[in-house]
Amino acid sequence: MFTHSAEQQGELAQRLTTFLSHYSHVSDSYIIEFFTEDLWHTLPTSWQPVLQDLTYPQIADLLLDATHGDRRYPSVWPLSLLAFRSTAHALAFPRECRPERGRLAGLVKSDEFLENQSQSSLLGHIFRKHVKPKKQHEIRKLGLLVKQLCDQTDCNRVVDVGSGQGHLTRFLSFGLGLSVAAIEADRALVAMASKFDEQLLWALEKEKQKKSCSFQLPVAHSSPRHVAGWVNPKASWEAFVKQLSSADCVIEGSSAPSGPCKKRLRGSEDQTCSQVIQNSSSHSSTDSDSRAQDFEMTSQHQPSTNEPEKESSSARTCCSCVPQICQEASCLHDGQRGYPDFVLTGLHACGDLSATLLRHFVNCPHVRGITSVACCYMKITTKENPSPPGLVEPPAPLTPAHESLPFQFGYPMSRLVQGLPGHQLSYKAREGACHAVEDYIRRLREESKLLRTHCYRAMLETFIRDVRPDLRRAGIQTIKKAHLLPFTDYARLGLARVGLPPELPLDPEQVEAMLKQQGRVVVYFSLALLLAPVVETLVLLDRMIYLQENGVDSQLVPLFDPNISPRNFVLVALKTGG
């Protein structure tokens, strides 16, 4: 957990911008242009001979792994290279979360997946259905942190923004007994979330019958409320709250459950939604510092395979939530004065969405706390790149009435960073910050054949430009199992995707010469990857400084295991004194 005084934050921001601007030619480069731009010879001449002959495991140990203690150099490295590596590691926020109790050091996966790689042993089986292992890990960890924040602020309501299929929403609501409103721009995902809610309620009813209510479970205040809506970064917090209170229930067809829920669930009138997560004396643990990453939730052992269930013919909001939710909303349409306080959360909110939520947290008096997990830094808007590729567009053209605020860029957010020379981060630098460093280290140590794909793509770029000099960085998309193909087969597939003849002649000597430089390609990519955590640190530090400038202290927690979830930092803040 990282906290800094305002002075420390300013000093760190200055060091970060100075370092990154000095090596921007590395972070801004595209590995597919390794040959066309002769990237190897842009490195300092003293670096080239000591780097070109490194084995893949040596690249992992000597360059990328900040925690590796037994560094044995095959040759004497220049001081400038040692300083580059050491500074990059020193400036970046450490990514390792506190190990789970009993976990052995060096395990690729958390101990929650040791028994079954696809089923978290720490999450109740009822919350694992439809959920991939990565998301299981994330919703358990973040859900417990949100609950802790709710307890600290004495606030039982949560707004989950960018909720997708509602996996976190369901855990917060049915698992932890919180009152949750979830907002998602994709209506298809909203409908899917409602259907999954319905299936979970049915499964809960079966659990109650099977257990005969012999286990104690918290009672959820209501089923989660799903809102289909796009959060406009140009809109005020008042518009955001109105959006939450005006689109209250997503209901298709009648309000009665369909499929296995045709019969009203027993006890639904009393809103007795159960939690199937239980504390096991052999697994549960507490820690005096109350950090959320130390919580461990376990369930009584259930079969690892989910019992097949019938799916509803259409997605509907569970009947038990409709009267209460709509009744609550009816008293909110008069304005925002009576809107209840809530905690704001977003699990991997993409691009500017994370920045927008932080601004709403600062400005909206109803938001008591926030847990922000960011991703897709390349989609953040900047002054230099106000419309980056992949920017999420509104579902319908916005009218001036929808845009009540002047546009504010996603980076930088703070006045301090905005005033620092060299603070600019290119699209490529921000895209690089989204890479999974731990996964690449693992590939290097395993000497995986996947490492050849960057070399293949850089070679293909050379042949494309030989024929079409104007065709730069063309989108090839992923070629299935490219690392298992000879380059000539890969090239035929890639050329066809950019509209060039698949049988374009390839000089065999040129192909062989470039293949021999695969090690250099991997080294150069690793140098750029070494800067990725530094870029991410600057983006997140800028957000912490923004909060500090607005009178709110924050903490940055490496909540998730980075081997499972690479974007593992959560920014946590709460308002004090009211």
C-alpha cells in the first residue's frame, strides 16, 4: 500500500517525468519497426555488445525481474545501462501484492487455484458460474475491499460503473449484503447480467433447501439494480446521479421469473438473498492491519463442476427487486438532494472512465468513497492525442444539453503534473503500460516459442514496405498459432490481410538474416517493457496528486496477484468529516 505526502508526490512526479522523457525514444517506438527503423542501432553503442548475446532467461533475470537477487552478468555492463535498469525499478510502484497466508514464494498462481486451475477455492461456488478464473480472483479481492470501505464510511450503497455481466455486482449484493446499482453502456451485457442474477437466485433457493438454512448468511437489502447507460465524461456529477436515478430497472417481458424461476422463490417477499461464502476455520484469517488483501473467504467444499441449469428464455430483473427499487427511485426524481450516499467502484474501467469517476468522487457530495481499478491507458485522452484509437464513442450523438462541462483530458489530471516539463505520454507509451510484465518474464524463462512473434511481425513490416512504402503499421490482427509456423507461411497469411499478394517473393537470404536477429528484437522489446511500469506509475501518481489537490488523501494498493491480473493496482480514497 503506497501513501505519500504532497511533497513526496511532487518529487516523485518530477523524477518520473525527467526519466521517461529522457528515454521516450524507447517507450515511443514500435517493435514492428525494429528493422525498418533500425531500432537496434538507436541504443547506446556501449549497450549493444553486452545485450545482443543474452539468453532469454538472462534477459528476465538481469533486466525485467526487479526482485531477482542472484544477478550473474556474463560480461561487464556499462554504468549507464545499470543505472537505466535500477532507476526504472526504483521509480515504479512495486506490483507484488501481499502473499496469501500459506502461499509459497514463486508460485505462478495464487494458492486459491492450486486445487483447480479454473475454480477459486476462496470464492463460493455459486459466484463462480460464468466467471473465468481471473475475474473470480478480482471480484473476491475487490469486493472485500469495497465492503471494508462501506463499513468505514457507514454507507451500504455501492455504484458499480462499467459493470459488464455483473459478476462483481452480484458478489457485492448477494455475497456481501450491499445495496448495489450497476451501470453498463452495453445493453446486451445488462440483459445478460439480469439473467445471471435470476439464475443465482434460483441456485440460492436450492442451496437453502439443501442446507435447510443451517448456515448463517447475511441478508441482501435487494437484488442489484442494473442501469443501461453511457457515462459521459463531459457531463456533470448531477447528470451522472440523474442517470442513476432515472433508469432504474431493466425489465424485459413480465416481472415474473422465467425458466427455472417460473415459480416465485420461497422467501423472496422478505428479500432473503443468501450468501454461499462461509468462513472455514481451517482457511480463514484476520490481520491486525485490516488490509483488504489479507482477507480470505472460503466456501464449504462443493463439486468443482457446476450443476447444469436451464437458462431463461429472456433476461429479466428478478421480480422481488422491482417494487422496492422503483419505489425508491420515485422519490429521487425531484432532484439530487435526496439521493442516498454511496461508494463508487469500477473494476478495470477503460480509458477516461476511471478519470471521470475520480472527478465525480471529488465533486459529488453523495460519493463517500471510491475504489478505482484502471486499464486501457492508451485510450486515455490527452492534449496531444484527444481522440486516441479505440476511444469509446457514445451510443448516440450528444446534444449540447448533455455536455454541461468543458472537456477535461484523462491525463494529466493534476495541475502539478500538467506543469512539469516532459510530462507528455505518447499513445505508444501508454499502450506499453498495459502489457503484462510478469507473463513476458515467464515466457523468457521458459524460452517460449511465442517470443518469435515480434520478430515475425517486424520482418513482415519490412516486406510490406518494400512493396507499399505508404502502408505503415497495417493492422494484421492475431494470426492463430503464428509461433508454430515457418515465417514464409506466416508471411503469406499476413500479406493477404493487408491486400497484398500472398505469394509475394521473399528473399531467402534476407529472411535468414533477420531471423538471426530475433534475440535482438526480444532484448529491445524487453527494454521498452522495462519502462511500462514506470509509465503506469506516472499515470496513477497523477491521479493521486489530483485527489490531494482537491483535499482528499488516497492509497494505492497492489490488490490483485499480477500473475493473474496484470492491471492489479486499486486507487482507494474516502471522504472524511461528513
